[in-house]
Amino acid sequence: MGVSMRQGKRRACRVFLTAALAALVIGGCGHKERTRVIVLPPIEAQAPDNEKFRINSIREYVGSGREEERLHLAWGEPGTDLLYLMKEEDGKYLYQTIDTRSNTVAGSVCVEDRAGDMANVSIAPGGGSVSYEIQNGGGGMELKVFFPEPGIRQTLHTWEDSEETYSYIWSDDGTKLISWQNGDTKNPYADWRITEYHLDSVLKDTREGFFNGRRTQFLMKGQGYSWRIVLPNADGSEIYVREQFRTFNDSMTDEGVNQEDQGKDAFNWLLTEDADVTELAEYSKESVYPVKYTPVGLYVQEEDGSLCLVDNIRSEHPVKKELLPAAREQYVSVPCICENGDHVFLTEWLNYSRYQISGVRILGGEADGDPVVMYQDNYDSLIRMTVQQDQAVIFWGKESLDEEQYHYKVTVLEY
């Protein structure tokens, strides 16, 4: 699922707004790399075992661009040193593969020649496919997926009402795309669907046209205006869903709501690949923002910015406990969590142009000490941070040079 992280400068009470990502823009590419070893925490404080949290290397890729262009980025598989990007150029969207060591374009293919009509562009983890929305000739919308290796595109979904908006998120392994209708449509009491597209099945039949792979659909009952948060586990075999209403108290009307549900402020479900939908017990008396669903548990962020872990989410009495307190009052830490749930990374803005990345291990459901600062840099904005295969944390941002030109930088911390 892409969103603006400039909100790192916002107050923690704006936690629900941290889900929006700004668009990144680039043009030509430059290259700069440095490799060094960092040990966290200091070596004298470590036990002599191989399980401690270590940052092994730092790699950077630097380029520049123009503001009239748009870019979407994804780093390749660990060890490949490949950068995948979608770039708007001359009215077209190009999908490029950049070899960051040689600073060469290893491949470039046109995805669409209607770049200005595209929206919600998202590259799958590992770069194997890219999804996007685009208007069709009749005024309706289409959700498409492009596979750069065979060079084909397929239509996943079409709809006519442009006011019907959707959100998307990828499974960590990049094989499944999950789509769902947002909870702020003109009829929030209408039934809505969560659809999981199994894109790894497409490569068995690489014909252009409508999606020919497997899909799993879940029918959900509309309960009113709400935030709908959808979080798959690493391979998409399970999906956690939370529907939380805009005003946490006294937010629902009688219309379309069962009597026994009156007064409920949030609903939680667990979905499985066999289309099973199980309602879960509520775990919070306050408004929360779910961040990541992992084998360790469900990570959620409180309104004040503190990070909590919900254990035994399938039980009748799930337990929510605080892992990390809120950051300094004036700045919010944005958590990024690996697929296994045992590494947490935080973004914090120190001032208007300087940010830092911190990390901490999670052992036995507890933080293994305080977060340790791993990296600091000066940039106007930090666009996004991701963790790949529980091996590297990747983030990128940009710095404006003037009204038209800027630098962008992708940084990879391997651990």
C-alpha cells in the first residue's frame, strides 16, 4: 500500500494521517555508495552471540530530477543492487530497472502512454509487478497490473463510479495485491468487498486482457463512515482488518446497524485464504492505528504516537501492551516493522530539514532496550521507508535545489 511521510513533523495526535504518501519525482541518475559496519548497541554491551541486532552495511544511491516528473520506487531483492522505478516522461509512464553499482539502465519498457490519467501507482516488493488505476474511454475506472518481465498488463477490476475509491496493499513477498473500498464513500452502509489477487498465478498464462489468475473475495457489511485498515501477513495467507469509525464515541446511527452492535466504535476481523471471515474481540478502549500484522502479534500506534503490541488477537481477551513510548511531544515517530515482527524502525524529524532513523529488536514481546540511532541526514522530505525480507531497511527522500530541480537519495541499511 504508498503514502507521504512529511507528516513526521506533525503532532502524534495526527496518527491516522500518517498513512498518506507523497509522490516522488526524478529525472537523471547519479551514483554514490559507501559501505561500513555499525554494531548496535555498542560492542561492549553485547553478549557474544549471533542474534544481536547488527547493521552490516549502508548503501546510497543519489540522483536528481525535475518537479514536472513523477516517480515511484522499489528496491530489488537483497543482494541484487537493483532499483525499480516508474517514471513519467513525455506523456508516458516508463518502468525502468537501474543497476545501482554500474549506474546503468538495465531495462526500460513503456507501461502506459496515458501517464497523466494514472493514479495509485504501487510497485510490488522486489519489483516483479506494478499496479495502478487508470480511466477508461467511457469515463469509468480500471485497476491494472503490469508485469515487466513478460511485458504484459492485465485488468484486475473495472468500475463506473469514479467517486467509489479504493485502497491497496501488497503482501511482503510481492505475490498478492489486496484491494478494498474506502469507508468514506457516498453510501458507507453499503456492503463492501476485500479482494486478494494472487498474482503469482498469472505467470502460468501471460496473455494480455482481463486477470486470469486466482482471486479471493470477502464480502463485508457497511457500518458507517469509517477508517478501514487492511494488513496482510507476509505471504498474504491471513489478512487482519479493522473498521474504526470517524468519531470514536457516539459515531453510529440506527440505520443499517444491528441492535447488538449499537455503541460499538470499531470492528476487527481475520480473513484467511479459504474465504473464511472471523470477527475478533476488541482490544482497545481508545482510537488506534494498526501498523503491521506479524507472527509476533498485531502492532498498533496510539493517538499519542506510542507503539503497542496486541497479543493473542484470536482470543476472547486479547492483550494490548505498550512497547515504545511516544516520541518527543513536538515530533512523531513513524514505525516501520519487518515481516517477522522482531525488528522495529522509527523515523523522527529533529528539525525542519533533518531526520534520523532508529531501530530496536523485539524479543519475547518486549523491546530489547531503547531504540538506537542508526542514521541521520538532511533532507526536505522523507518519502517512504520499508523493510525487505527482514534483511534490509530502505528509505528515500528528496531535497529541493530550486523551483524545478531537486536531489533524491535511496538508502539501504542491511542488518
